[in-house]
Amino acid sequence: MADALSATHPPDHQPRDPYHEYRKLPRKLVDEFSSVLSEAESLLDKAAKETGDKARDLRSQVEARLLSAKLKLQELEGEAVDRAKAAARATDDYVHDHPWQAIGLAAGIGFAVGLLMNRR
């Protein structure tokens, strides 16, 4: 058994975490939008000091940056919805494939919640 495990996972290699990229996503998203907002603020400051065509150009740059951020947010929202749907499908498949295990798990969680609520 140990030979089979060592053949699939070398001792110095940890199995890859499939959710690693998703865990980094909120921080990456915050950083990206902070950058966009900083740029927009800087461009608006410049636009306030300028007049005429230069101000119009700066305002259009701000609008373009904000539109880009909005589109990126919509894209990320779509990806999040797709991941949520995939998780729901996987859960549904698991419950259909292992109904008694799912019932046991639900009963165990219900029992634990009941114990915790009685403590109050």
C-alpha cells in the first residue's frame, strides 16, 4: 500500500490544492480594483485642473477604466456562478450516489447543532 502511494506522490511533493487559485481570487480582485480606482482618482484630479479638450480626454480615460473594471467584475461574477452551479451539481450527484452517507451526515450535523443549541 505504501508503495502504491509513494508511486503516485513522491515524498517531497505535496498534492496540489485545486482551490488554491480560488482562494487567491478575492485578494487579487481587491488589488485590481484598488489599482483601477487609484488610476481613476488620479485622472479625475488631472481633469479638474484642465479645461477643454484635455479635460474631456481625461474624463473619457476614466470612463474607459471604469467600464473595463465593470466588465471584469461581470466576468468574475459569471465564473462564480458557474463554480457555484458545478458545486451544486457535484453535491447533488454525491447525494444520489451515496444517499445513506448523506442522510448520516445530515443527521450528525443536526445532532451537533442540537447539542450546541441546548448548551445556551
